[in-house]
Amino acid sequence: MQIEFDQYLSLLTNLDEEVCKKIKEQFLLVQNNQPEALKWNGYQSKLLKSLIQTYCSNQNKIHTQIPDNVWNIISKLLNKSVMDCRSQLENQKKQIFHQQQWSKNEDEALKEICNQYISENKQFNWSDIAKELSQKFHKSTIKLTKFVRDRWINKLNPQIQKGPWDLLKNINL
């Protein structure tokens, strides 16, 4: 396992010593607390998250751009399959996204991106918009496409009529 850990560290450039120390501590916790079954324990989940976030921020990539060789190293560090690691990351993301609030800066950036699509008369491609939004904030994770789309359609679109219904609309309904 030490070999894989050293391989992982060799992928990173100009890594802060504190970050390296934190990951090393998490790695040792995982090694000392191997689960009996195939279930993920808290130590493994935290290490997976740290490894992914550190790699993505260091390489200026989003998690979907992680190459297979990096996934192979990460999976060996966690004593899991690549598929298990990717699945666990997706599950973690879903939990985070359901709890995540939108900042004013993210709202403004989403408005700007969508208004650019409108001005260029382009059809909305929500997955591209989600990626672009993520890259604007140099985040390693992308807001789920569904949440980006819902935020625009239900909250930010200037064509939304938020006032009370008039009598004619009530009758038509």
C-alpha cells in the first residue's frame, strides 16, 4: 500500500506539507481500520473524498476528468475496486448536493451563463452549463445537472411570474 500512496503523491505538484500530512494520517487510519465486510467505513469515505479533492484541486480538474491510472491507484489505497470507488464518490456527491445551498455568486454566474446562451440563441445544454459553472469557481465537484436546471427554471429565470394570479388565470386554470 505504501507504494500506491507514494505513486499518488508523485502525481501531485507543489503539494502543501499540511495537506500531505492530513492525507497520510487518513491513509493510516484506513489501513488500521480495515472493515471485515465490503462495506465502506467512515475512514475510507473521508480518505476517498480527500484524495479526490486534493488531486482535482492540484491538477485543476473536475472529478469526471480523473484518468483511469489515478483511479487505479486510489482504489488500491482503499483496498476497493475502481467501480466501488467511483460509486462511493457518486453517493457522497448526491448526499452533499441535496444539502448544498446556492451562493449569490453562483446564482449570478448561472444567470450570466444562461443569459449568454439566450443572447447567442443556443439551446440550453445543462450538463455543459453545470461544468462551466463549476469551472468558474474552480470547484472539483459539479453541481448535478438537474439542480442547475431546476435553479434556473424555478428561481432565476427572469420570465418567471412571481406575483399573485389574476382572475383570468384562475378562470383558465
